[in-house]
Amino acid sequence: MNETNSARAAASTPLTASPLGSGAAKATSSFDFDRIIERRDGDSLKWNRYAGRDVLPLWVADTDFATPPAVLAAVRERVEHGILGYAVPTPDVVDAVVGHLDRQYGWQVDPEWIVWLPGLVTGLNVACRAVDGGVLTATPVYPPFLSAPKLSGRALTTVPLIEVNGRWQFDFPALAAACAGDKAPALLLLCHPHNPVGRAWDEDELAQLADFCRCHDLIVCSDEIHCDLILDAQRRHRPFACIDEDAAARSITLMAPSKTYNIPGLGCAWAVISDPELRRRFSGVMNGIVPHVNVLGYAACAAALNDCEDWRLALIDYLRGNRDRVEAAVAAMPGVSMTHIEAGYLAWIDARALNVANPAAFFEAAGVGLNNGADFGQPGWVRLNYGCPRATLDAALARMDAACREAAQASR
């Protein structure tokens, strides 16, 4: 057996049990994030991509952790009511959102500012249609940021983020150049925290961005879906709309419980829009096109925000450990590198030094399914989702390491 096959065999952890990977520590909380739940041969988009193949899926932002017990209990209770008809947001779910934003961010939101959505991607597309003019965004970025403007018939301008001293930053001179001329964009799509680079933007960066948007009269649609997953203990999320009154007036803030509490399949999100005219335009675009949130989505949202803070804190602790594992493993692999992840459960990995035509295909052949960086506007990179039990993560990292070492050996 050669080196690659030996490493892959050692990494082939059965996915029907829940053994710990080498050196893994059991979660100290009462929530078992090491538990492996079988998702193959079912309805999982994430796992069905590689049906019948020995590929560990670490691609789409869907974690492999059980949904919090309080959310499952709320959904069961709602199902037991017996009628699953059309729904409107109840005072309980509205109060849950308002209370959550106040507790976590000191953001005092009027319930009238909330526009309910069946998903955050829907919100991106609605925003592009609600604002007349072109769209500006910074790459690499979550693929719907690139597709929503085009689907809405809007011109898209992209400006690359720059890496300075191992940290991704906005290139303000390039952003200013993109706003010059007669066809300057009218809408900035902001990813905050940023997917895929994992930045939790500093308050001074956000203040500089707010000044920029005021100077160039840009509406800002801020995707803040990963805001409850800040991993670095010294950081705290600051909603863009909380920077100052002007930022609030020009903001469409998109949020959802789906990523944090692993309930994307229940389709519940919201926009916070304090400006009445902007909110009217946004809501008007939705009429006749965007469906209402379903009854289970509302029930799950309220339970997640009201009753799952202990679970969320335990999750952050577990993800912090997974993040550290990924960073250490990638640092030891030849041909790949990454910057520090401050928020979320997604790693942005530079694979250009591997000198392979398609890094995503390269790692898939090694038994690990990752996102292709080209879909985010940056070919030569891959995105890895480490929101999974450590046995799965350790197996995937071992496969990647073996593949990188074999490629480095072959290139000598």
C-alpha cells in the first residue's frame, strides 16, 4: 500500500458510529457535537451530491450537528397542533427577533422595520430589484452576491478584497474607482461577517465603509447571517446599520437563524429596514413573487432565539476547536495556505501552489468535497465547511494532507 492509500485507509472513519478522531476531546457541554447522524441515502443536498462515492462532503454551509433540542421541541409542538396552514408572524416570533437584536447587539429595532423572508438569498435578489442602478460587491464572495444582480438585470461591478499581513481588507481606492463615472453603482452588497474569507469586520472598517457609502450615495444590503458565530472571544459583531444614523437609513440588513441553529430547511429569514421608503420599495418587489414563511419556520425561529443561548455558546466553543484544527492541519500541508478565521465555520484555502487545474476536483478525487473558489470569483481556491463532528473533520483533513503530499512528491 502506498503512502496515499495508507493515509486514506487510516482516515476512513465509519460514518454510522460516533468515534472520536485521534486527539479529539469530547464536548464539555451537555450537547454532543461529536455525535454523527447518518445523512446519506436521504434528502440531504449536502450528502447526496456524492451519493454512492467515498467522498466526505465539506462544501455547502449546512452543518452536520443536530438542531438544538428546544427547536426540535417547538417544531414537534407546532406539528401536533394538527393544522399547518398559511401563517403570519405571531407576536412571539416578532418579540424573539427584537429581543435577540437588543440583547446581542444593543440594536433597538421597531417591529415595523422587520420584513419576513423565506430565505436570505431571496433577500439579496429582492434588494437588487428594489434599488435602481448597478451593484457593487467585493470578491471573493458568496455566489448569490454574483448571480442576484445579473438575475435582476443589474450591472455588477466587483472589486477584489486585498490580503494585508494575513488579514483580508477592503480596497477602498479600488472601490472609489469603481464608483467613478456616469454609471456608478447604487447598491453595495456587503457580506458581514464575510463568507468565505471568515473576516469579522472591525468597527473602524465599518465606519470607513459607512463614510464611503455616504460619499457615494450607496444603499447597503448587508448579509449578516453568520453574525451569531463570532469565534474570536475578543470580537463582537456590530451590525452595519448600528454604525450611525446615516448608515441605518441606507441599510437593508438580512439575518436568519438558519446557519447558527442548523435549520436552513425551514426557510425563515428577515430584513431590517428602518427607512420607510426603502422598506416600501423592498416589500413592493416581493408582492406576488416571494412566498410567505412557513409555520414551522416561525416556530423554530422563536425557539432558537429565545431558548438556545446555551446551545449556541457550546457550538461556538466546538467550532473554535474545529477552526484551530483546520488552521493547524492546513499549515502543515504542502501547496496550500489560509488566513485566520474570525467568524463562521468556513475556511478559505489558497490551493494555487498545488499547480493543479481545478483544486476542488483534485480534493474530490482524494475523497473530500469542497467548494470551487471560481464560484466565489477567485479561481485556485477552495472553501471548506468544518461544521461537522471531529471524526469527520479529522478524516477529511487526513485525506487532504495525503493528497497534497503526493502531489508535492510527484512535482519534484
